[in-house]
Amino acid sequence: MHRYRSHTCGALRDSHIGETVRLSGWVHRVRDHGGVLFIDLRDHYGLTQCVVDPDSPAFAQAEKLRSEWVVRMDGKARRRPEGTDNDDLPTGKVEVYVSEIEVLGPAGELPLPVFGDQEYPEDIRLKYRFLDLRREKLHQNIMTRGAIIDSMRRRMKEQGFFEFQTPILTASSPEGARDFLVPSRIHPGKFYALPQAPQQYKQLLMMSGFDRYFQIAPCFRDEDPRADRLPGEFYQLDVEMSFVTQDDVFAALEPVITGVFEEFSKGKPVTKGWRRIPFAEALRKYGSDKPDLRNPLEMQDVSEHFRGSGFKVFARMLEDPKNQVWAIPAPGGGSRAFCDRMNSWAQGEGQPGLGYIMWREGGEGAGPLANNIGTERTAAIRAQLGVKEGDAAFFVAGDPDKFWKFSGLARTRVGEELNLVDKERFELAWIVDFPMYEYDEENKKVDFSHNPFSMPQGGLDALKGQDPLTIKAFQYDITCNGYEIASGGIRNHVPEAMVKAFEIAGYGESEVVERFGGMYRAFQYGAPPHGGMAAGVDRIVMLLCGTTNLREISLFPMNQQAMDLLMGAPSDATTKQLRELHIRVNLPQK
């Protein structure tokens, strides 16, 4: 027999009854039932119930066992007594009557419990992550993550994509965040950057004559932590293709992402035939460029009904042509208590309040707004929104460029409060036609709104002859349940157009050459039209595991302060290390 095990702790079935078996694993828990000890033994593969009674030669040893000790157990597999089967376990019909126990690795007093998956302070969990990872839910999430990545790889290869590896030590790439810098010992005073994304390399591969590239790529960004973003590093499914239009990219990637979601959704419906929602429409209808489409509410522009009306606040606003009034329908929200609650919430968000109309029995509008604008206008709003008795509508007014974000939050709030959001599904969509540029109020200049390497719709002609703030780009995102899970674009592969695009954003040709010299040089020697995208692996796994915390689907994450409590990173460098790198630390005075 093998030194440690004849079977894993997840292997025993009815067919093994009567066999002498050897198991090794962790003591999950010990139960004493009237002097008979029941020991749940656990390994990577599962859990087996082991029984030791006072007649067993192993009883004295069994009494010493504590949670998380690593032990070997020999014994006979037998049928569990009638009525004691555990249908939740694959091994739930058998138990092992133990005749011998060997302690392989005793455990000290535990700083956090493994059994039970109960809530525990995050810093303790991260410091003792090796214990935390033993917990059933987290262990399962990590295994699911691996299976999802395997599925992505398989599906990409089935679509004719090849996997490439791009460098980790590289030059800075403009992805909008701070770089992590790595000092060079060989070239004193110079620094490598860890890639924020493999963007330039994947484009260069297309110019090198390869096609249909993908990579499960680590990306590094020195950003402040956020709930939906891991500090420091994350993974993305990075993709690029040559000689493609936007539709070709959609046709290649949509089945991959749909297939992954269907495979791991545990039966929850997944969108087939994704909608393509222009960016401007997403903002107008949902108040978000990553709308949660499980929420059925769509906002509408109802400005005409308030123009010149008795509700002077809105009427005066609408004298300025850039201002609008948007309505958020609230089916079933026509009670004073709910409307007042929404109004208080809006004030908590820093707004003056949230105007509303309620429709009572008989279809009559109620509330201050209805009283001010009169029955005819109220009825016209009701007809436009398609609301009925017992419903309400909320109104947001001003410059849409300034209020769309708040209106989106209000839409989400109404949907959640009235239980209109179907949580048991995955709603996927493409967001398309992103603006190429936006106006940076702080620096009073035009800047890129998304990816600077995207092809503008209308090409060089648009860049030369159009107001930059009206130019749309061949840029797109994938959204799922209120999260952006992928972003991409058709790339600008024309040198003149690239220089012009950067010029509009305030970068001279010499700066373009200096910052993106490799790519700019490659454009001069026959660049194919190409495009691609990158999908956030961590976010996709998070959604499919049903959690909102990325640390629940990552092996050894950092905490919210970007510290690795297990390994003690970041840490001080030694004087010798600094000397080798020709670096002196200049810390701020405390």
C-alpha cells in the first residue's frame, strides 16, 4: 500500500465497502457521540467520515486529535448505518472504521476557524491566507477560477487564436494609470515599467505578421484600491486580430464570453444575441456606460412637458437649450412614503432633492410637481412613460453632462428598492460608439476619453475636419450586470492619423515618437488594419462565483491598503540592494 494513501478523501463509494483503505488529510472536525469519535477527514478532493470507537487500537491516538492536524488513517470502508447517509457528500454513504492513526503534521491553536466558513476580520484572513484557503467556499472559488480560465483558453483556441507571451519588464505604456517601476542594476538610474496592459506588444504582433493573438495576461497598475479592482495586479484575457472590422471582433468574442458564462452560470439565464447600445443611448436611458440591464427601468427625456410650465424651477432651467429634464419611471412606487424616502436619499447624495409625481386611483397625478404643471401635462407625462395607477416617476433636471451619473444612481436605487431587478440572470451587452475625446475641465483641454490608439470613425478626414468632441471612435465595452468586463477597439494603424489624433489631445509628433517609438516606427513598414479587446478575468470570475469582493476569488491578494500581510510586502530594501541599484531613499519628514 502507498505510504500515505490508497484513496483520496473524495474517492470512496459503495463499491469500496469491505476494502482496507488508507487516507491522509486534515482533521476537519471531531464529534464525540457517547464515547464514539467521528472524525471528518478532508483533503483537496473531498471529505470522508472516519469512526473510532473504544474497541479500536487507534482510540487513544484519536482522542489527542484536534482541528487541522494532518494525519494518516488506516481502516476498513463500511456502509454507514441506516438513516445516517449524508446526501450532500459524494462519500456520504460510506465511512471508514479506523484501526491505525499516524500524526503527520500537528497544528497549533488556530488564529481563525476553518470549519464553518463564518465571517472573520479580513486582515486576519489575509495574514493567515494559507488557512483561509482551506475553507470550503474559498477553495471552491479558486478551483472555479482555474476552470473558467481553462474554458477561456479552450474556446479561444477553438476560434483559431494562438497564445503568445509578452514581456513583463518593459517600457511605460499609456493606459491611464501610474506605472510600477523596476530599477535597472545594469543601467543605473534607468527603470523598467511593469505592463499596465500588453497593448503595444499585441499591436506590434499584428504588424509582425501574426494573427489572432490571445494571452491570459497579468497587468500592473499603481492605482488606489477600489472594491471592483484588486490593488496592484489583475489578469485579463487579451485579444488582437488582423484585417478585421468591429463586427468581426464581436463575432469572434461574443460566443467565447457567452459560452464561459453559460458553462459556469449554474443554470442562470445568459443573454443570447447581445444588444449593441451606443454610449450616448446608454447614458440617456440608464445613466451609466455600464448599465445593469437586469433593471428594466429606462429613463426618458420629458423636457417638453415642463417647458413654459407652472413649475418655475424646471421651466427657468429649460430656457437654456443645453438643459433637459429626465424622468425615471417607478412602477409600484406611488406611495408618499417611498417618494419621500427617495427624496431623502437624493439629499444624502448631495442633491437638493428629487422631484416626483404619483398617480393615484383614477389616473390622477399627485404631489407638488403635478399641482404646479396641471392635469393635462401630468397626463401627457404618464402617457409618454407608460406608467399606470399606483406608479410614480422621479425627475432630474439640469445639464445632462453634469447629472447623468446621479440619474443612473437614482435609477438603480428605484429598481433595487422596488425589487424590479432580476438577480438570477446574466445580462450582457456591447456598449459602442464611445466618444474619441472629452473636455478635461481641470486642465481646460481636449483629451482622449478612452483608449488613445483607437481608430476614429471617419478616419483621418474626421480628425481634420470635425469638432473633436463630436468624433466617435471604433471603441466598445462589454458590460454585465452593472460591471464593465471588457474593453477594446479597432486600432488606428495609419501613422498620419495617429499623429493627428495625439496632436488634438495636445501631444506633439516628437512626444508621440518618444513615448511610442516602437509602435510608431512599426506603422511605417506596412501595418494591417487590426483590432481587439481585453476582458477582465477577475471580474468575470467574481460575477460567476456570486461575490462582489475580488479578494474572494484571488489566491494571495493584498488588502485595501495595497499590503500583502502574508509575505510582508512591500518591505524595505537592504542597504546592499539599494547600493547595487545606485538608489538612495528620500522619505518625507514625519
